[in-house]
Amino acid sequence: MKIRSFLIFAAISLIVLVIVCFRINTLTSQKITSYPTEINRLTIALGKDWENTKQHKKDLIPSDQPFEYAVIDNDGNLLIYTEQHISTSVSSATTNYDVIRDIADENGTVVGKLLVHNDYREQQASRNRRISIICGAVLFAMLAVTLGYFIYLKKRIVDPFDKMQHFASEVAAGNLNVPIQMDRNHVFGAFTESFDIMREELKASKLREAEAVKARKELVAQLSHDIKTPVTSIKAMADVMELSAHDEEERNTIRSINAKADQIDSLVSNLFHATLEELEHLEVKPDEVTSKDIEHFISEADYKKKVSAFRIEEVVVSADPLRLNQVINNIFSNSYKYADTEMTVRSRVEKGVGATRFLVIEIGDHGGGVPESELDTIFGKYKRGCNAGEKDGAGLGLYISRYLMEKMGGEITASNCDDGLLVVLRLRLL
């Protein structure tokens, strides 16, 4: 809270208090009004005109004096009076502290009494009413000022603090997309701006961290997969070398190499499995890929030379070269693992919806295929055919391949044909 606002509020309260105290003191210090001259004149006039005055019998007359009064004779009989509810006897006048004067006639004989009404009680009641009104007005004013100040504090301090508290809860919950409403006029204005700057920095830091984690996951997944292919080649060559070994010592050495390759393959598989949940974030950048590039990818993937002569249609397709090479390697790796037979590669151009055209590449083997009910499920995460047996694998190759093909705007499907499995790739032509 600014000190100036507090000082203004204190000064106004002090001024109001001084005015009220002065006004109350003025009211309570007023003297009771007396009319000695007027009373004396009235007493003399009544004495001179007593003969007429005594003719009255409880007559109510208007007062021609600045006070109210009553006249009684020596026997206590009420002759005239000017107001209801005033004293009409000596005893009641004495009780009410009224002025009592003897009325003497022209001979000096006391013939009656003048009872002058003392309006002290009315004046006191009037003062009390005015004091009550002043106190009530002051209390109302203080209540209004207090209420106004409370509203001021609520709008300038409490509400901004509640907003900051809600904002802090959102930030603690990880919601960094909702900015705080900034208002430099309230008490927490500068803090509000600082908190929002902090939110922006936290958001930027979180995005940088997510990007770093994503890049690391992608790198691990890519390296894991890339390592598995040469390891498989090493194992295949070790198997060939073992068959042509000259003595038992050479065979033991080759078996040791094969065992180490199996160990590496197992470790890489575990690493690949650990990064699976982040594989959906693998970056795919479609580019121009020619038929020559695709032929080169197939030749590299077919390190066992299971494919006889083949030719890819002369076209240019939209694909990520790195990811397409990864898909083709997955297909050949699966065929080597589960079928290990001769393979065929055919291609054709196929018309799609509208003017879209696709390059269709069919890669088949003669390993007996998979049950019809599993043709689609083998593309799921952790899914393997029931004929996979005890062969190593996590059921991820085709799952990743379908994900990458869809990201490139293409498609991958599988079907049983003749005595083996036929995998079909569809790549969109440019």
C-alpha cells in the first residue's frame, strides 16, 4: 500500500473527528435561555389587568411571549394557559424547575401565580436528537469510507494477490501457456510483470529441454537401428566363416565373434526398446528421391544377395531418403530373420485418387507368410507373428515402418501370396 494513501485517509479521519467533537461541544455548552425582563413585564401586566384575568377558567390562549406560561389564582385554580402539557400547579412547576412569580394587583396584594414553563428538557431532548443525528452521520460516513477503503484494498491488493496465487498454481502445475493479466497500477504491478517474464522464461526453457530430449531420443533410436544392421551382417558373415574354418581353434574364435555380436545385438535392442515411447516424434523430411536411389537402398539392404535382377520404374517420389532406407532395411531384415529364402522385387506406377499417382514396390519372399488374421496386427507396437518362434525381436520394425511411411505420405501393407509374404510400399510421385 502506498504511504500517501494511508496519510490522506488518516488526515480526513482526523479532520472529521475534530469537526464532530467541536459540534458536540457547542451543542452541550449552550446556555438555557431565560427571559427575566419579559417575565417581569408580563407579571406586572397581569396584576394590572387582574380583574379581567380572573374571569378566565382554564382558557387555552396563544402565547404573546417568547415562552409558554400558565396563570393560577391563590386557590390554585387554573385561569389561563398557552400550551398543553405544561405545569398548571405550583407543585408540578416546582418539580419541573419552572419559574414561579407572584402576581400582585394595584394595591400590592398577591392575587395569583405566574408559572413560566422551563423548556430545558425540550432543549436537552433536541440537543440529544441532534447529537444522535451527528453521531449517526459520522458513523455512516466512517462506514462508507471504511467500505470504500475495503473495496479499494480488495481491488488493489486482494484481487491481484488472488490472481497471482492462481497464476502460481498454474505454473506449479506445468501450465505455462496462460499469461497473467498485467496491471502496473495496483500494488503488485511490478511483481506481476516480473512473474510473467519468469513464466515466459520457464516456458522457453521447457521447450528447449523438450527439444533436447527429443533430439537425444531420436539420435538413440536412429543409432540403435543403424547399429543392428551391420551387427546382423557380422553375424551372417561369421556363420559363413565358421562353415569354412580350417580347424577347431579358428571355429572357436569365430563362435566367440558371433557370441559378442549377439550380445551387442541384445544390448542395442534393449536400448531401442527404452526409446520406443518417443519414436512417434521421429522427424521426417520428405524430399525428392529417384528410382536410382531406391535401387541403391535395396541393394544395400540385400547384403545376403537374396534378390535376383530387379528394376525400379524411372520416377521421382516424395520421401525422406534416410527414413525410406530405414523402412527397406526393416523389410529385408525381417525376411532374413523369419524366412531366409530367395526374394523378389517388382515395381509399377499406380493411379490413386484424383490426379495422385504412386510408385508401388512389392518385396516378397517364400517363407510361408503369416496367418491371415495377423496381416494387419503385425504392424502394431510389440506385435509379432505367431510363427516368429524363439527368434529375437521386439515387434517394432513394421510398426516403425508404417509410422514413417505415413509421415512421408505413403503406405505400407502386407499380404500372403504364393508361398510367402508380400510387403507393398506405395510412395507418392512428384
